[in-house]
Amino acid sequence: MNVTSIKGFRDVLPDEAARRRAILDATRGVLESYGYAEIELPLLEKGELFQRSVGATSDIVEKEMYAFEDRDGTLIALRPEGTASAVRAYVENGLTRSLPVGRLWYSGPMFRRERPQKGRYRQFSQIGAEFFGRDDAAADAETLCLVADICAAVGVRGTRIDLNSLGDAACRPAYREALSEYGRLHASELCTDCCARLERNPLRLLDCKNPGCKAAMSAAPLMIDHLCDPCRAHHDEVLRLLGVAGVAVTANPRMVRGLDYYCRTAFEVVAEGLGAQDAVGGGGRYDGLVAALGGPDMAGIGFAFGLERLDLASRPDGDDLGVAAAAVKILMAPVGEAAAGPALALARRLRQTGLRVEMESPGRRLKAQMKHADKIGARFVVILGDAEIASGRATVRDMRAQLDHASLFGLADDATAIVTKLEQIGQFEQR
Ligand code: ATP
Ligand code: MG
């Protein structure tokens, strides 16, 4: 039996890796244009961090977290998300004092033990951003502008930003009680998961995908109708600012978020064509989380995009071979063992000018090497056979014109002079 990968853990093949890199570059560009600085966070954290932030009764911690006991007995978790780590790092490194208004972004793998399916894996990557120290509506509006600009820069198709307010410590407890009361009255119509959520996490009743639960909850009270005056004013101001800034959002009063720490503004970005896993990103305000993790009373708002879903929602249609190599411009074709050394040396020197050079196998016939040059779309083939080694001068085949140029340059010639010679016989791009 071959050893295979673990269920829900996948390999990213070159085509996809190239697209991921492009998505990350585009996103980084937008984040930096907003003044965000990058932070690198550990993949492992104490399990306690997520219990205290994401919430011990959340699906992520209760059902999906990979956790194990370290050799010294400490409970260790593979991070399921990035916000908790970012907040921990912000507090632990004294940034709450040195950077009282801070914008940080991160990217990297996250781990959740969910049922794998298209767009849902046990290891996936997120690009996230956290904005600390501002609780005004303009900070929320700026964050949503950033979200919209990232979607545009990445080229996500058919995006919609769903927006809701989840209230705060003043108005949510009473609403939560009203919701759980409503749920208890409809308990017989709810799935077993929702029955368990009734007391522990009633907000999740609203976004259960089960048709029976959806129907039962259709007349449930909504947070947006139970906001206290300050939450109401904050939400209205966010909407007004987004209107002025030209960012379109859709009110979705049933959208709640999976993490316990959200308050007031919550949002989700959905894209078309992704099927059931249509959320490419989500986020919200989490005032109170910094204090909950031992820091000062400090506001925060942030979001995370899923890289795999950004890719699914933005990639061009068509075949994905998964094996596209970097565009090699020159194939070095040594024919016979005597050519191997000079070919290796020449290829190295040409690469130093920025050229992409792939070296063929000296044991193969020239015809087979030429076939490979075709396959990889090489612009030129540098042929070093016995005759070339004897004369000390290379033969170059112009693949576009299907023409050989004998003794085009000397094997000891200066690399930039060789590039100039190649440019004289035909146009080519350096990279
Ligand atoms: P979902 O409703 O799809 O489970 P979520 O609310 O659990 O999403 P968040 O915790 O908000 O997701 O994470 C932000 C983003 O990370 C999601 O919008 C999604 O794009 C991505 N994401 C979350 N879980 C996974 C996963 N298991 N596999 C791939 N991407 C994921
Ligand atoms: Mg989830």
C-alpha cells in the first residue's frame, strides 16, 4: 500500500500555486495601500487561547479544532483561525502601547477538522487583517472598503457583501434570551444540532442550513430589530459612510458569525459559482476581545478571506493541468557525456542574466531533446554536441523560425554578449 495524504489535506500543484501567489500578491498590494503591516504568527498556540476567544461552545473549538497534549502536558492547538493569535501577539508584544491604532495582516494555513468537500478542507489558507484601536463607524466603513477593493483586485466574480449588526453587551443578552425562547417553542421542528444550540449558542439557530430549521426560524426575532440606541446609531452611520464611499452592501439580518467574540458590525463576502461553500471571506467587530485576552479595553475589527475559495471564485474557466512549469525560455541541449560539464557551466552563467534556462539530459538523443523543447515552449535551444565541444562554439536553434545558427557564440563568451546575440536573431522576453 502506498502512503497517501491525510483526508482533507491536499497538495497544491504548480498551476494552482501560481494562481495563489498572484492572489496573495494582489491582496498584499491592497492591504499595504491601506497602511496594513504584515505579521507572521505561529501555527501552534495554546488550546486555551481559542477556548477564551473563539468560544468554548463554538463549532470551531468544540468540534473542529485539532488539539493534542504536548510532552509537558500543555494543551496545544493547531490554529483554526488567525484573529485570536493576532490579538494575543498584539497584547504580548506591547503593541497596545506602541501602536494604539494598528493595522496588521497575516496569511497562512489554518486547520479545522470539518467534513471535506469542494471549498472545504481540513488544512486551508487564510489572508486576514485586523484593525485595532478604533471603535468609530468610519473604521468599520474603511474595513469594508478594503474588503471590496481586495475582491476587485483579485477578480472575484459576482461578489456580494452581506452586512448585519450583532449588537453588543448592552442589547444582545436580552435578544439572545428572546431568540432562545422562540427556539424552545419550535424545538420539535429543529434538528438535533440546533436543539443543542438552544441554550448554549442560540444565535447559530439563525444560520442552520437544514430546511426544517430554516422554516421553523423564519419568523424568529432578529437582532437588527432589537439593537440598543448606540448600536443602532453606529450601524446607521456605517451604512451612510459606505453609501458615500460607493461600496454596495446587502442587509442580511440572518447572518451571524461562527465566532463568539463578534459585536456590532458583522459581514460575509459571498461569491457566485461556489455552490454550498459560497463564503469567500468574513469578519466583523470584536471590541472586548483584546481585554478578554488580558490587554486593555481596546476595540478591534477584522476579517479573513479563504485563499482556496478566492481561487475557485476568480480562476479562469478551462482545463487545469496542474503541471505548468515556469516559462523556460532556453533549453540547454547537451548531446553526449562530454557536453554535460560545459552545458552546466554555460546554463548557470546565462541564468545569472535573468534568463530561464532548463537543462536537458546529456544521455538523450537530440531529437528527443527537441521534442521536449517544443513541449515546454522554449524560445531557443542551445545545442552542445561533439562538434560544438570540439570547436568551442554553440549551435542555437531558433524555435520560432525553425532555423539553426551554427557557431553563434563561443562557450567562453561573456553571458551578456550571448544574450545580445540571441536578441539579434529573434525577439524574446527575458522572463
Ligand atoms: P463557513 O461558513 O464556510 O464554514 P466560516 O464562517 O467557518 O465559513 P470563517 O471562520 O469566517 O469561516 O473563515 C473565513 C473564511 O475562511 C471563510 O469565508 C472561507 O472562505 C474560509 N474557510 C473557512 N473554513 C474553511 C475550510 N474548512 N476550508 C476552506 N476554506 C475555509
Ligand atoms: Mg465553518
